[in-house]
Amino acid sequence: CDSRWNCGDYPSDFVSLRIYTPLEYSDVEPNANITITPYTDGYFGVKYKANGTLIQQRAYENIPILFRAPDERFDDTETAVYGASRVSSFGDLSPLYCCTIDLSAASNLVEIIVGAGGNYVNNNLKSFAVGANNLLKKVDIRNCPSLTDALDLSLCPSIEEIYAQGSSVSAVKLPKSGFVRK
């Protein structure tokens, strides 16, 4: 009920992104639409801009839903995705050209795709936080050269794949025991 009426704990269950629409790009066309795959049934929401309108949709377990962004240019725009603890995937976030990403509240994520291969370059991404996540298996931060901090996956014991080619990540902190394959 909290997710339907935007009350209780729901307003504090969100992840934060700061997104851009670059004028120059290659391979991945800028697009601020966000596709969410829920871990469980419920209502999910996206708010573009801190003072923007919350767009909510009903969603069902493992069926992706698309949130369409307003038709405008984004420049370091704060964006929040609500219902984060019940999301298994945010789809491909590379077309958002994010500057900061805090996914700490998304405790049931299975994958995180922020980067891309080929000629894709996101010079904006400078801060990336995952937090504790027992289900996370894949992280893709390829071609984000401004990301220089250590990638902390130490609280993600199920991590299997990490793609960081073309980034400037200084280190990767892994869990004490894990299943890293790639």
C-alpha cells in the first residue's frame, strides 16, 4: 500500500542518479528513459528533477516496465527511482550518461549496466556506489574514464562478472569469498 499511495517507507526507498544529455556522443544515443525489472510486484516510480513530478506505474515480478523521460535536455539533473529495494535490474543506464550513481538502496539488484563497449565514452561518471547486495552478479562500467575511485563490491558475495575496460578504476574490492568468473 505504501508504494501505491507514496507514503510510509516508500518515499525513502529510492536510488539516486544524476543524468546528462551530451551534445557529442558515439555509439550510444542519449536517452533518459529508464526500464525497471521488478524483483516483486508493486508500484514503482521515477522522478526527473528534484522538484519534478513522480511518475508511478504498477509492475509485476520479472516483467520490465518503461518510464519515459520528459522531452528535454538534461544537464546534471537529479533523478530518483522509487521502490528501489524491489528492483532486480534498471536495464541499460549507459544512454543516461550519469555523473553520480548511488544504488545502495537497491538491495535486490542482479545486474548493473552503466557502461558500454565500442566507441561509447561517458566522461561524466565520477561517483558509483553499490552498497550491500547479496544477489548482484554483474557490474558493467566500461568506458567511463573519469571514474577513478575504487569499485567497492566487498558486500556483494554473489558477484560473478565485472566489466571495467576503458574506466580508470583504481582498484576493485571483492568479497572475502566469491564466484568471480570474468
